[in-house]
Amino acid sequence: MIKNIMKSLMTLVITSSAFLIGFYIGQEKIVSKISDFQEDQE
């Protein structure tokens, strides 16, 4: 019983951290794209 709870908790933690990392990296890429775009306009 407790093993199952620990397994689901670990799965939840891994999934959410992977999502957060992907979201963070995605934001970084978008920010760099925006700054590149602004530099091209000048």
C-alpha cells in the first residue's frame, strides 16, 4: 500500500519537474527569439 503511494508520488514529482524544466527552457528560447527580433528591427 505505502509502496504504491510512494510510486505515484515519485511519478507525480518527476512529471511535474520535467514539465517545469521544459516550460523554463521554452521560455528562455522565446525570450532569446524576441530579443533577436528586436535587434533586427533597429
